[in-house]
Amino acid sequence: MENEIFTPLLEQFMSSPLVTWVKTFGPLAGGNGTNLEEYVVLVDGVYLNEVMLQINPKSANQRINKKVNNDASLRIQNLSILVKQIKTYYQENLQQLIMMSLPNVLIIGKNPFSEPGTEEVKKLLLLLLGCAVQCQKKEEFIERIQGLDFDTRAAVAAHIQEVTHNHENVFDLQWMDVIVLTQEYIEPLLKNMALHLKRLIDERDEHSETIIELSEERDCLRFLPHASAAQSPCGSPGMKRTESRQHLSVELADAKAKIRRLRQELEEKTEQLLDCKQELEQMEAELKRLQQENMNLLSDARSARVYRDELDALREKAIRVDKLESEVSRYKERLHDIEFYKARVEELKEDNQVLLETKTMLEDQLEGTRARSDKLHELEKENLQLKAKLHDMEMERDMDRKKIEELMEENMTLEMAQKQSMDESLHLGWELEQINRTTELSEVPQKSLGHEVNELTSSRLLKLEMENQSLLKTVEELQSAVGSVEGSSSKILKMEKENQRLSKTLEELENEISQEKQSLQNSQNLSKDLMKEKAQLEKTLEALRENSERQIKLLEQENEHLNQTVASLRQRSQISAEARMKEIEKENKILHESIKETSSKLNKIEFEKKQIRKELEHYKEKGERAEELENELHRLEKENELLQKKITNLKITCEKIEALEQENSDLETENRKLKKTLDSLKNLTFQLESLEKENSQLDEENLELRRTIESLKCTSIKVAQLQLENKELESEKEQLKKSLELMKASFKKTERLEVSYQGLDTENQRLQKALENSNKKIQQLESELQDLESENQTLQKSLEELKISSKRLEQLEKENKLLEQETSQLEKDKKQLEKENKRLRQQAEIKDSTLEENNVKISNLERENKSLFKEIVVYKESCLRLKELEKENKELVKRATIDKKTLVTLREDLVNEKLKTQQMNNDLEKLAHELEKIGLNKERLLHDEQSSDDSRYKLLESKLESTLKKSLEIKEEKIAALEARLEESTNLNQQLRQELKTVKKNYEALKQRQEEERMVQNSPPRSGEENQSVNKWEKENQETTRELLKVKDRLIEVERNNATLQAEKQALKTQLKQLETQNSNLQAQILALQRQTVSLQEQNTTLQTQNAKLQV
């Protein structure tokens, strides 16, 4: 049977939050043990001693019996060591006294498997929790607690408050070190001390009575063995017998005296009993009469309550009707705006269509560039084929040249042979003449010789003729070969010309290929940018769709969003104007570069054509670089446009924040009205207190039952009032926290705006992240707005409840008058109830003390209320400062726009002047001859123009520097303001923590009241109807407990909010550091830009000088 009763208790105990907390130090029974085994490990004390060693490793290590084996004495030893360690740790380390009764080691040791045993183990675990939370390793243990479930965490937090904050459990001794103590601190301290003193005196009396009883029992036990020893026939010596007889005679005399005393006491008590019986009979008769009166009063009270409940229900219905009518009217007003929103949605759709058309245009351009790139590949292939053909032609040309050289050598040899043959023929003719002469002299004798000679010469002539013919053939062949060679040489010349032409075309093609490659790269970059823009546009389209859906649900937010889109369109127009200006500036740069190229060409034409070619190649490289720079400029311009779009979105969010702040101010005005009503209700509470004092004077003479009823009524009314005030204060706290969060969000957004305004080139990715965060925060702000509206409705409901309570107060005053009439009748029965009054006065004193405590708490709450009013004033001042700062920000933005417009106008002037200078340069060549005729001085004119240009450039530089300085000063002022706001938020956080502590104290006081009411309800036996009334009171108490639990949950939420605020504070600090680093980077960039402007001015002067030289 005992096991069956104890098992549910054990399961309940082992699933309690304290046991789950202890299990965080390690498994109890190897991790797989049953509940019983784990409970036995807890009760043995070995595991708990190890836990205490982890909490306080410096504690003196006493010998612990690790093998208990269900031995009660060993278990008691282990637990007593643990209790001593806990007590010393509280007194020495924590400077605290344990006021609660220490855990009874005997009950745990001898009877652990019982309800009182589990209760004592709970006490032990509670004290261990207090040590763990306040020790040096508390951060580690708190992290373990945070790792538990939400419910267990909440329960453990409640247990921690019991140990640390409840003076009935633990008393802090650190107040003794404080020299000066305030009255607010001394009064509760003295009350607690008085209560503890009273408890100690009661315990002392009880212990003295138990000591007397134990001593009497000990004397009786001593007397019995002595008597038995005297009767026993032992063979002891005579001296011992005489001594024992004397001792027995003395004890007999004492016993007789005690008997006489007891008899006298018995007689006195019998007399007292008779008196008490008579008094009891009289009291019973009076009780019956009072019960009848009480029954009548209860029936009246029930009927009154029924009527009150019906009245309350009817009033609530009437209030709901008014609210519903107001909501209906509001929704009707909103219906009119739907058409405007529809038109706006259509406009947005048209904008989307325009964007899609631009997208299609850009895609067509991309396709064109891709087609060009494909053509480029084909041209490169053709180029390679032509190069191969050229190489083959060059090889053929070399072969032909070699052949021509060989033929020329052969021709030379043939000419030489022809000359020799001609010489020989002449020689032979001369010889023939001589022979003819000789023949005339000697005709006959020498006929044979002549004949021989003729034969020989004829043969030689034939040979020579044959050779001449062959030579003539060879000559003809050579001439034909020479002709062919001359034709081939002309062909070669033509081929060389064609080669030169082809090389030029090749060079041109190479240039075109390089240009097309660059254009390809540009187009690729463009395509990438377009893809990015496409993705961004898709994102924006999705966002716009979501916004359109939200606009149908939340019309007010839509209105703001549409206003923001109008502003963004205006800014886009401004951005397009700026883009045009930048394009004009680029054209100016290109013109400057072209002027440089022309000047260099004119200078180098005078020297040599070869140098001109080299310089042309050099300038082509420069042109390629310039094109690359132009591409980079285009890319930067696109990035700037994207950033400016993001800036517009951020400005839209700022406008939303302003609207939210306006709504916050409206809510603050409503809060003021509610506070005024609160003040009036407080005056009513003061009147109530005066009436209660008069009631207490009258009720001191009444019966105890009436006193208890009226005190319970008063306490319940006060509890309700306190709860209402607590709710209002909590709602105000939450509103203030939300306003703080809004302020912080606005600060963050302003910082992000500044960062985006400063670093347009460097902070692209961060701005995108900031945009996403800002969108999320806007959603959070919108949800918070809805929460604020719901809280406003709850406040209105609380106001109505307060009005109902005031009416109830009036009814109570009427009842008070009726009670005063009844007091005259009750004074007659006063004499008979004096004895009972003595008993009941003690309870009345306890209740008076609780009433005084409640009065003190009410006064504390009033002080806190005043402090809250002061804080609200401070917040209002901060809000006014914020509005002033926002106005200044708007003025600065206006100035910035004016400066931008002036810059635009100046740039236009610059562009116009540069165009004029270009025209002048073109006209200068025509007017050069005329100027020489007229005899004007060109150098003076050029000098005048240069001075005017320099003055203009200086003016522009000064304006740029002034605008940069102003923006830097504004940013530094904003950073200082943000730091001041951070300090204010930290102070607010501390104040909220103090308020949390006060709310916790109020919660503990309310718990004490509930316990006292339960004690009062359980003490006297009542009839059936009284039980019904008690049940009603119990229901009301349950409602109060529920409200207390709600307060507890709110406390936990406030603690979480504090944690989030601290995290946001750290994030703000990191952001501040990042801003400082960014500021330094921006200053460095500004210096670099100034250097670039100086270099550009120098280049401009050099260009002007070169221009002047060219004109001369």
C-alpha cells in the first residue's frame, strides 16, 4: 500500500524542476536508472556532496560514506555534512543567514520514502540552488539553466527568487556594513526582524516545554530502575542498602509533594472547566444567532452580486456597441481610398511594363553584340587563311627570285661566249684576207694548201654558223626568259603592293578585332550588369507584388508606400539628369584626349613619317586605355544609379518612421488622458483609505467574523486595484520599450543613410544587406504598430473597469453606513465575546501588519509612478529633440539638393565652354592667316582664356571643398547625438531593471497575502452556505493567482527584452566603430580626389599650352 501511494509522489518529485536542474551536473544512476534508483542516489547524499564540491571547491573535504547500502546512520552522517557545508557557505561566503527551518536530516535518513521526506529533500535542493546561483561559477550554472525547457526555466527562476529575495527564507547581513540607511529600506527590514523575533520566541517556548517534558520522563525512568533494584533480593553489602534506602526516602518525599501539587492543579482545572462549559453554552447561543444574521446578509449579498454582474455585462455590451460603430465608420472612410489605391496599382503595373520593355531592348542589344562576336570569330578565321596564302606567295616569290638570278648568270656567260665567237670570226676573216693575198702570189703550187685551208675554214664556218644559230636560239630563249622575268617582276611588284595593302587591311582588321574585343568585354560587362539589374528588377517586382497584396489588407501603409514611390520617381529623374551630366563630362575627357592626339600628330608631322607611325601606335594604345576607362566609368555610373535607388528606398523608410513617430505622439496624448483619469482614481483610493480607517475603528469593537469578512473584502479590492495599476504600469513600460526600439531603429536607419551617402563606390554589398534588414524592420515596426493599437484598446478596457470599480466603491460606502447602524446592536454582545477577542487579536495584529505593508507598497508604487512620469517627460524632451534633428536633416537635404543643382548648372556651363573652345580650335586654323595679316597677338588672347578657365576651376574646387566639409561636420554631429542617445538608452535599461525588482517584490507580497487568506479560510468550521461563500472567495483567489502568473510571464518577457536591448546595444557599438573606420576611409578618398583634381588642372594647363603652340 505504501509503495502504491509513494510511486505517484516519487514520479511527481523526480519530474519537478529542481530535480531536472540537479541532473544538469551529471546522471544520477548511470543515466538508465529508474526513478526509485535515482531518488535513492539523491537521498544517500553522496551525489549532492559532489555537487556542493563543484559549487564550492574550497570547502573542507570531510569523509563521506560512499557505500550507504540503505543504512540510515550513514545516510544521516552524509546529509548532516552537506547541511553544515551549505550553512557555512551562506554565512561566510554569501554573508547571508538561513531563516527558513533547515532540512530535517532524521526524516530523510529514517523515512525517505514518504511525503515529508520528499519535502525535506526539496528544501535541500532549494538551498543548493541558492548556493549555485550566487557562487563564483554562477555564469556556468546559469547557462546550464538556460539550456533547459521554457517551463522548467520559469519554475527554476521562481525558486531562485524564493531563495534570494524572500527574507523569510534567507536574510542578507550586508546591510550591517552600510553606514547610512534610508527609511524605505529600514521599515521593511524592521518588520521582518520583528516577525523573525516573534517566531524565535515561540520556538524557544516550545523547545523549553519539550525540555521540561523530556526531563520529567528521564526522572521517571531513573526512578523505576532504582525501585526494581531495591526489591530484588541481591546479596549486596549493607552499606549499599542503607544508601539506597536514604535515596529512596528522599525520592518518595518528592513524589508525594508532586502528587499534592498535581491534585491541587486538578481541582483548579475542574473549576476552570465548569466555567468554560458555561461560557461555551453562552457562546454557542450567540453563534447560532450570528449565523442566522450571517445567512441573511449572505442572501442579500448574493442578490446584490447577481444584479452587479448583470449591470457589468450590460455596460460591456454597450461599450462594445460604441466601439463597433466607430470601427464601422472608420472602415467606411477607408473604402473611399480603395479607388485611389487601385489607380496607383495600375500606374505601378504600367511602370513595370516600361521596365520590361527596357529589359527587352537591352536583351536585343545583347543579341546584336553576340552576333558581332560570332562575326568576329569568322573574320579571324578568314584572316588566318589570308595569312597562310600570303606566306605561300612569299615562298613562291623567293623561288622566282632565285630562278631569275640563275638565268641572269647564264645570260652573262652566253654574252661573254658571243663576244668571244665574234672576235674569233673577225680573226678568221682577217686570216682569210691574208690567205687570199698569198693565193694571188702563188696560185698553183699552193692550191692544195688553199683548198685545204678553204675546207678547213668552211668547216669552221659551218661549225660557227651552227654555233651562232644555237647561240641566237639561246639568246632568243634568254630574251623570252628575260621578258618573262620582267613580267614576273612586275607581278612581284604588284604582289608586293597587294601585300602592303593586305598588311594595312590586316592591321585595320586587328584594330577592329581589338576594338570589337573591347566592345565584347563591354557588352559582357553590360550583360552581367543587366543580369544583375534583371535579378534586382525581379526582386523588386516580387517585392511590389507582396506590397500590392499587403496594400489591399493594410490601406494606411499603402498610402505611405505610394507617396514614397512618387519621391523615388522624382529622384530617378534627378538621377537621369546627373547621368547626362556625367556623359557630357566623359565626352569632354574624350575631347581632351583627342586634342592631345592631334597636337602630338601636328608636332610629329614636321619631323618624320616613321615617327608619326610609331606615335600613332602609341596613341592607339592610349585610346584603348581611354576606352577601358570609359567602360569603367559606365560601370561606376550604373553602380551609382543603383545606389541612388537604394538611397531613395531608405528615404522612404525614413518617411515611414516619421509617420510611426506621429502615431506614437498620438498614443502619448492618449496616455496623458489615461493618466489624468488615473489621478482621479487615486484620489478616490485616498478617500477609500480614510473610510477604511473609520471602518477599522468601528470594526475593532465588532465580532471577529465581521472583521475577517470586511478585511477580506478590503484586501480583495486593494489587490484588484494594485493589479490594475501594475497592468497599467507594465503597459506603459512596454510602450516606452517599443518607442525605444523605434528610436533605435530610426537611429540605425539614419546611420545607414549617412554611410550610403558617403561611400557610394565602396559600400555596395553592405547597402544591399542594410536594405534587406530595413525591409524586415519595417515589417517589425508595422507589427509593433498593430500591437500598440491592441494595447490602446486594452487600456481603454482597463479605464472602463476602473469606472466600474469606482461605482462599486460607492456601493461599499452605502454598505458601510448600514454596518454603522448594526454596530449599535452589536455593542450589547461585546462583553460576552471579550475572551474570544483575545485570541482573535493576534490574528488581527498579523493582518494589520500585512495592511501596513500593503500601505507601504502602495506608497512605493506611487513614488515609482511619479518617477515614471518624470521619465515620460524626459522621453518627450528626447522626442522633441529628435524632431528638431529631423528638421535639420531635411534642411541639410534641401541644401544638398540646391548644391547638386548648382553643380549641375556649373557642369553644364563647363560643357558649353568646352564645346566653345573646341569650336574655337576648329576656327583657329581658318583664322590663322587672317590673324597674321591683321597682326593680333595670339599669346595674350590665350593667356586671358587660360586665366578665366583657371578662375572657374578654382571656384568649382572651393565649392566642392565647402560641400564636403559641411557634410563631414554634419556627420560628426550626428555621431555625437547617437552616442548621447546610446547613453540615454543604457540609463533607461537600468531603470527598467529596478522596476522589475519592485514588481518581483510586489509579486512576493501578493503570494504572502494568498497564503494568509488560505490559513483564515481553513481555520474555523463553517456551515453549508458559508462554504458556498468560501468557494466563491476561493474562485476569486484563483483568478488572482492566474493574474499573478500572467505578471510572472510578463516579467520573464521583460527580462528577455532587456537581454535583446543589451545585444542591440553591443551591435550599435560595433556599428559605430565601423562608421568611424568608414569615415576615415572616406577622408582618405577625399584627399585622393583632391590630388586627382590638382593633377587634372595641371594636365589642363599643359593642354592649353600645347593648343597655343599649335595655333602659333
